[in-house]
Amino acid sequence: METASDSLDLNEYAEKGHGFQATAGLTGFGLPSVSPQWLEGAGDGARWRGQRVLSRDIDMPLDIVGRDRAHLRELISRLARAMADECTLVVVDDEGVRWSTSVYRTGGGEIDLTGTEYDVQTVISLRAPDPYFTAATVSAQAVGGERGTPLLSSLVSMPLTASQAIGDITLENAGDAPAYPTWEIHGPGSNLAVTSPTGEALRWNGTLAAGERLIVRTRDGTVTDGTGANRYSDVGPAPRFWTIPAGTSTANVTLLDTTAASKVICSWQPRKWMVV
């Protein structure tokens, strides 16, 4: 459990013989709840119209073991400060990948004083507004750019014609839930179009001069330039801030009025429904 100023190792007792320990009875790490939408007509039954994934509720039993009474009080105080505001729950899988989600305490925290002098138990109830676990690693692919110019790791560059950049980008989402891409466009260029593997299109009809950048964050639905100025007014009608499906898929990028310096970078963080 991490905050801006502290990090609580929830397997510390097993490794050191004192500290925090998540114990048996942990719930909320499975599939999150959903709110389905149904269309009910005059006939029998109903038709499924979609669903919305709800926030994740977690109950976490903790055993807190101090080296002595003073150390136990210190551990309890650290836990109380961590639970006072937003914190990040981090799970490290067998491959060493860190998956995290932000959580807030919604209840619990009563202390069982029936243990030993240096040992207390409690159960913390948490809610994660985002029901998915997000990887700390960032994946990226690109189209365009001068030959030999370093971009980011694991990028695939596509050649440019004299006036346009057109390329397919292979998107490998290592998670099992849709991931939100961030698009970073380096000018010069105009009339950006990025099309999803299923044909959904996001278009930006503005113009970037040489050296200018545009950042499209699909998760937030924001479009800004390199100075932070809002450039959403240039977005085309009925924009689709589409997501990257799990597995391997292909998207298409088009950018007009380019030079060899123009490039488009797509980056994303994989997400998972569950981490074990």
C-alpha cells in the first residue's frame, strides 16, 4: 500500500517477523460487479444492451505485529495516516510486473486487542473507483519520424511520403481489459486521423508547425498542445475516444502535410480485471 509519503509492505511480517501482514479472508480481488442495461418490450423477456463496470470493493484483514509496544503504536499510526486519504494498492505478479489501483477507505479499522501485547488484528474496507488494475509498464508504438531517430523502446517506424504519414500500428495489449491510448503527435502535420481495429475514428482537424506537439489522452477525453493549451476545438464531429482491446490488434494512423520530422506515437498501460 503506497501513499505520497509512505509505503506499507503487506507481506512484511512473513519476511521479517514484524510489521504488516495481509491474512486469509481477503476479498475483492476477483471480477468487479457490473450494472447491466436491459431493454424490456411488450414481448417475453428482455434484451441485453450493455453494461457498466462498477467500482471495486475490497475487505483486507491485517495482522499488525510490532517488535515491542512502542513499535506497534508506530505501525498503527502509519496505517491510520495512510488510510486518511487516497492511497495506491500495488500487486506484484509472478513476472515482477507491478499492477495498481487507487483506493480509499470506506470503513473498518476496528482493532482486536485480544492478541498478544505486540500484536493486533483489524479489517480495512476499501473502494477502488477504477475497478481495473493498471500496469506500471508503458507500451508504445509509432508511425513516422526520421530514419535512425530514437523514439521510445520497442517502436515500429513507418516510412513517410512527401506530404503524408500513413501507417498501420500493431498494438499488443498484454492485459485482459481494454487499455486507453495516449497519442503524441510531433509536427509539422495536419488533419490527424486514428482509426481503431474495429473502425472507430478519432479525427483532429488542426495544424501543427514544425517542433509543435499535440497530446490526445483518450481516457480523460482531453486534447492539448505541448504548452498545455486546450486544442479540443479542432476535434472532428462525433469523436470516438476508442480503447485498445486485449491481445494483438492493428490501428491505422493518417497525418497530412508532414515532413521527415513528423511522427505519431501511441502509448498505453495494460489493464487487468484480476491479478493473482
